[in-house]
Amino acid sequence: MQASFMNRTMGNGLAYRLDARAKMSISLTASLGVIILHSPQSLGLLLAASLAYGLSLNRPKPLLLCHAFLAVMWSVAFGFMHLMQTLNPNPVPTELSRLLVPFLRSAVMVNVILVMALSTRIQTVLTTLKALRLHRCIAIPAAVMIRFIPSFLSDVRQVSEALKTRGYPITPRFVLSHPLLATRLLIVPLVFRALRASDELGIAAELKGLGNLGSVRAFRPPRFETRDWMASATALACIAAAVILQVFTGGPRGGMF
Amino acid sequence: MHTRPASSEPYWMVRELVAIGVFAALIKVSSILVALIGGGMNPLTLVLKNLLFTSLLVVLLYKVPKPGTLLLFNVVSILMSMLLMGGGFFLLPAMLLAGLAAEGLIVLLGGYSRGWTVLAGVACYDLLFKACSLGISWIFVREQPELLWISAVFVAIGYLGALLGLPAGSRFVKELRHAGIVHE
């Protein structure tokens, strides 16, 4: 997510030209799809489609890293299952395809989430939230939440640098060996800063009349264009194709269906 | 200068909504950071992550002591997860159910004015939400139900951390009151 908050030039791929609402609808469709589907073939088809969508970012490195991480997690899970099978006198049958399915679901979601996170600017998300006509009680905290994340990350950096200056190394080893001290040194100043920021932001928002969202209009309102309709329709078509494939090929039956 | 009549005052003031947004971000980012530093399936990380979640939630409920704060915080968090990450769609009913039950418990026990009712509400919310989440995990790993038992162990460890977070949150509030950041 952090990359989406950076102020660097966005790329030229299709993912960057799509409206944020189209990307949100694709993410929702994909999450619905991975719940419905249970056969490795149909999830494989969905994975291929989501990978093509992910590659439209023109940034293969984060995609590769996430998939490598998933592959490692799958290998660990498979290794543990194999170990349990060896130790248990009444082994649970471990089929490769059954163990693969949860990881295929995660891989599909990783692809669509990365596109959303790496190709959308904060300002676009804020404008989109406004365009969605959310109630002020949800729109204001949501906008603050998105806006606050970069400043919070900068606070984390500052606090950890201050701790390094005082001689506390903020490394995974230090956090794991001294969890209470690490929490106290890192979290307490961050909570204080967050509460101060919340008070200041609240006053600034009231002074700027943010409570009256109805009168605020976007300088460049987002437009849902033909390509956005096409992308959303393609996502739906992929889900439909995967469901048809599942009906024809069968696959392991889940507990729900 | 016109002043609005008291009857048209909104239930949520802008600064309260801002505080809810700030805490939603704080909780999300700190959870991600703890998971990144310590590794997701590490028991100590799980305890620490849940400890932080409940202690920060307690601070928020002391900062904005109004019925509905917990529910609104949940709605905002899950909505952002849904819109930006596509995930969490199926966690919405579980979160709403747990949030409503916790809000109801706080009101039944005497409201937000008593400190221990907030702690009981947060403990109830986390327990219900974790139980419902386990049910949802079953949908995801239904092909390999043995994985659910492993998840249940990790969830139980996480809940232990969540319970430890309640006194930690109380302590935070005490310090913050001393500093004049959270008012009585």
C-alpha cells in the first residue's frame, strides 16, 4: 500500500488509466469469485486472468515478490502436512490439489490488491469516496484514514531514528527478545503523536467546514469511461467462465457446496 | 454570525469522526508493521498484534465515549479494506454482529461512563469477531479442514494477546489523562 501514497509519477499501463471505482469493483468481484470457486482448474483460470491484470501495472518486481512469498508459505504448509502424515498413525489424506486451492485463492487476491494499491493515488481515492456519496459519518473517517497513513509512516520513521540515536536497535530480533520494552519505546510515542494529530486535524477540519461535505465539489470529477465498463465486464466474464469450467471439470468438493 | 439551534447539532462532531479515522489508520498500520517485523505466524507477534489492537481500541473508546463509536470504527475499517483491498467483504456481517453485541453489552452494563464496561465490551467484541472469523476461514479452507484446527490454535493465542491488551489500554488511558490528552 505504501507505494500508492508516494508522490512519484504513475506508469502508463492500463491499470493506471482505469477509474478507481472500476478497480474497486474488480477487487470485489474477485473476492466473491474466490469464495464461490473450489476447483483448482477454475481457480487457475482466474489466477491467469488476474495475473494478466496485475502485469498491466508494468511492475513485475512486487508481483514476483508476493508470489514467491506465497510459494514459500505453500511449501511450508505442504511440508507440515507431510510431517503430520509421517507422525500420525492414522494419516489424513493430503492431496496436493486440495492444499493448493487456498493458496490459489490468495494469489488471485494478491494480484488484484496490488493493482489497486500500486496504481491509485490518494487524491483519486478521496475523490472516488466523495463520488460514491457516502454518509459524512463514514466519508470523513475514511478520508482521514487514508490521509493519515503517510504521516503516520513518517512518524514511525522519526521515532525509530530517535531510538537508534538513543542506542536502541529497532530490529526484528530486538522486538522479539524485548517485546514489552519495544512496545513501550515505539508505541507510546506514536499514540501520543496520533492523538495530538487527531486533535489538530479535527480543529483544522472544523475550521475548514469539512463537516458540510455536500457543498464540496471535486476540481476534476472522476469519470467512468468505456474502458472501465469493459474492464468490469471482463472481470465478470472471467468469473462466469471459471464457474462454467468448474461445473464441467468438477474438482474436489468443499464443505459448503 | 448564525449559530445552529441545538436540535440540529449532528450526533458526531467532526473532531470525533477525525479521531475515529486516525485510530482506524493507527490500528491498521501498526498491525501490519508488527506482522512485517515479527512474521505473521509467530505466536509472539500474534500476541503483540492483538495486544496493540485492543489497547488502542480502548484508548479510542475513552477518547470518543459515545454509543456507536465501536460500530462506526468497525464499519470504516472494513469499508476501507473492502474498497482498497477487495478483501474483508465476508467479514462485514461478523464484524457488524460482534460490534452490535459489544455496543449492547456496554449499554447494558451502564454505558461508556464506566471504565470497566468499555473493557468488557472490547473483550466481548474481540471474542465474537474471532469466533465468526474462524467460521469464515472454514469457507476458505474447506477443502483441507485440518488447516482450521491450526488456525484455531493461532486465534486462541491471538485472543490471549487481546485480553492482555485490556489492562495495557487502561494504563495508556491513565497516562494520557495525566498528560491531558484524554479528558475525564
